[in-house]
Amino acid sequence: MTVRGYQLAVDWNNGGTYTTTGDDITGYVLAEPALSIEWGRQDDLTSPATTATELTFSLNNYDRRFSPGNASSPLGSGNVRSGRKVRLQYLTGGTTTLFEGIIDHHAVDPSHPAQAYTAQCLDLWGRPSDEKLSTPLFTAIRTGTAIGEVLDEIGWTGGRDIDAGATVMPYWWAEDESAASAIEKIVDSEGPPAIAYVVGGTFVFRDRHHRITRTASQTSQATFTNKISPAGTGPVAALKIEKGTFEYDHGEEHVVNSVSFTIEERRPVDPGVVWETDDPVSVPASGSTVLHIQADDPFHSAITPLAGTDFTVRTGSTPTVSLSRTSGRAVIVNLTGGASAAVLDNFQLRATSIPVARSVKVTASDATSITANQGERGWARDVPFANAYDAQAIANKIVATWKDPRPRLVFTVPNFKPAYLTEFLAAAISDRITVRDDATGTNTDFVVERLRHTVTKFNVHRLTVWCQQADAVNATTWFRFDTAGAGFNQGVFGQ
């Protein structure tokens, strides 16, 4: 069923669909608290760091069907549990998936008149983001490709919308860190305004050039107005901001006028020992022993250890040796015993190591901004895998973007009219929008950095927008050698 076009469903029996009897829970949703979905950048709108998209809802549990301990629940004994998939869609005029994820935490409130069942859900990225990674070593890899490798490592089954990336990382690997941490480092290496997030079950990665190449970031997608004077003189098609929700920050605390990165440049060395142990290694007869080897530096072209060269057999049969892979920062060595148990001495692994050969400092600054702001204002993040050339481009872009204050806004718009909901459902991170507020003198374009949808009684739908002032729109005529009207003295260099 749907309620005013909305449908909320849970795959209670973990069958892979939302069509089993009882999966559709739309009719049980309580009026308060409102359904809430939020995604985008964290509080610092310059940061690439994002939070997992979250959905919260509360259900009428008067018949205890959503009580996890109720063995007589019509949903099936033991089926009301965390980890079940959840989907919220709007099905009028097409299908818009607002959220798809899993129940992360849930609880029943026995003091509530309806025995309320409340669930906090994370998008499909939420839990896999905590998984620890161990990848091979990749060379000359673009950031978008590396994002895909992380998703492959954790078995991501959702959709993917991934830019190629502008940064080419000379070497990239991930070892013993969460998928979320690995993604964040890749996005840092791409540089702002790159971002990675999940919306509607699709993992999205946008590179640092996406706002100069995508139409939605170059052309205003909607106009929002607040406190227009005199009243009624604003744009006719504008969306009206809810009274009391408009917040303005001039952005002076977020100025960045000096950026410095230290780039560690790695170079391969001649093949040699990258790991060794003096401890004896025991291998049972016809059994197996597993060695988890982690080197100080990443490596490639690991050589399967050989008896007499990489270890000596003190006693017993020589085991069969195999490697889980030949590159990365860690590898698993599998030892399979022969007819008799063996003890091995001086075990080692040889490979081509990629240590840091030198460090290069990359800087960018703006003297006028430093004077105007009584000193240098730095950038708190790093570019861990970027090469020196991309790092310089990133540093230049950061200073050019934030050397002057960029106003930030937060506001909420309710669906006063049916047409508003169409705009709400189409809203996306990095959309360019126009905002006018005569009280603050605001009348310019902003770019969306974070969004929150709240739905009350499946009737009142509110959109909360976090945004900051947009960059200037790129010239449409770029310098090209093969296009009439864009040659010498007729165009500009594209960024």
C-alpha cells in the first residue's frame, strides 16, 4: 500500500524482496516523530568527510508484531531484528527511492500508548564501511578506480555512480583500515569539492571537477526566498523558506589562505627481503600453517618462498608454499605439510619494496587574504596519496575557493504546494540553487552540501538544505584547437 504516494517496507524474512506479507509497514508509521533522512557532508562544509545516510521511523506496535521477543508475531519468530533491509519510496509520478539500507538499532517503548517500535537505519554503506580492508598494491590509479576497488573488496551490491577522478595516485593500497577510512583518504587525495556518499542505495563519488562539468552545478536548479521586501515581489516560481528556519553565516571563520602539503614520493628498490622472522615455523604433517605477513612498506612482485633460499627445513618434510597475492602491504603465506611434520627456520619473504624516497613540500597562499584576515588560515586535511602535481592543483584550488569568506546557509522548506515535492525529490548534493533574503542582503547562487528530508504523517514533507556560496560559473567557451570560435584570442583554458 501507499499513503499519499509514500511506501515504507522492511524485508523481515530476509528473502531479498519487499513483497512478503507484512513487509509493507506504511500503515503502521506513527505521526510523531517524523520520518527523517539525512546525507551529505559533515558539519564542516569544506570537508570531504560524510556520514552514513540515516533513516529513523516509529511504528504503531499495539499488537506487538514488531516486538523482537514475540514468538507469535505474524512477521515470523526471530524475524524482527537488526540487519534487515529497509526501503522508503515515493511512488507517485514514477518511482523515487529516498532510502535503502538496513536496520542498525531498534527498540520497543512499553510505556508508549502504542508500544512504539522505533528503528534507526543506515544506508547500505553504513555497516560495510566498518569492514577492515587488505588490498593489493595499485600503481598509477585514478581515484574513481580506487573507490571501485574498495567497494569490490567489501562486496558492495548497491548501485554505483562514480566519477573517474582527476587525481592519479602513483601508488595506492589499503591495509587494516575500515572501508570508510580508505574512501575518505581517496577523497582527500582527490581534493575539494570531491565527495562520496550514498543516496537511494547508490554509492556516489564526485571528483574535484564535477562542479565545472555538470549542468546541475553550473545552472541554478531552484530559487528559494525568505523575507522579501516588499512582500510579494519575489520570483513567482520561488520556493518559500519556512519562517524561523533561515540561518546565515558569513563564512569568516572558514577562510583558508595558506595551504601546505608534504608529499612522500615512493620509488621501487631492487628486489630483496621485505619480511623475515627468527622464530621457528611449525607445519603439521598433511596439515597447514598460515602466516600473516605485514611489511613496513608496500611491495609488489612477491616471490613464493623457496626451501634453501627463503627458509631452511630443520626437521620433517619440505612443505608446499603458496601466497594469497603478490603485492600490497600484507600477504598470507599458506604452508601445506608433507608426510611428516616440519620445523622451518629463518623464514623470509622477498619482493620489490616501494619505500619513501624523498619528501616534497607543496604550498599555496594568498597575501591579500593573509593581510585582511590578520594572518594565515590553514587547511586541516591532507592529500595522502596524491602526486606532487595534483597536490599543487588541489592547494591552488583551496586557496582560490576559500581565501575570501563564503557565506553559508541552513534553511527548511515545507511542501506548501504539490510542485514543491517535485523539487524536493530532485534535490541533490552539489546542485546550484539561488537564494534571496532581503534581511541579510542575500541574493546569489549557492551550492548544496547537505540535505535532510523529514516527513510527518506522510503529508507534510520538509526539505532542509545546508549550502555555501557557489563559485563563479565557468566560461562556456573553452580554448580548443579544433573548434571555430574557440581558438586563439577566442576562448579560455578549461579547468
